[in-house]
Amino acid sequence: MSSVYHINKGINKPIEFKGLKAQYIWWLGGGLVVLLIVFAIFYLCGVNMYLCLVVIAVLGTGLFMKVYAMSNKYGEYGLLKKAAKKGLPDYIRIHSKKIFQWLK
């Protein structure tokens, strides 16, 4: 009774899809959903079909270029680190020395 077990060598590795890492997959998916909604709005408003396609194609190309550029520039966690760094204060003002008196 011999069993063959295949080892999954992708354990503990970040999710990657065609070069996109981690959260950038979600950014691209969300952007494509927004483009679909924009196309539907343009079409329902009576904008020329070819103009709709050209606008969505240009916006879609820009979306892909921006998301892939961010994925390559920041990596898996770099964009999250950048957003966290923006949340840090530049300086902290303390108007009383009471907070430091109990430190020894």
C-alpha cells in the first residue's frame, strides 16, 4: 500500500498572479470593476459606443500600468508601510513634565 504525496512548495509564500504581488491583485480587480461600471454609465447615458470603448481602453491601460508599477516599486508590503508612515505624527508636543517624573 504505497501512497504518493505531492509536496506543495508554495507554502508560506506570498500570493502572486502574473507578476502582481499580494494586495495589488485586489487593487487591479477593484479597478476593473470600476471601469465596468463607468462603461455601463457611459453606455446608458447614450455616449457613442466607440468613444466608450476608447475611453475605457485608455483608462484600463493606465490602470494596468499604474498597478504593475506600484507592485514593482513597493513590493508585497511596501505600500502598506508607506501608508502607515503617513499616519505617524511629525512631532509630539508635551506641555507638562509630569509624564517624565515617574520614569527612572
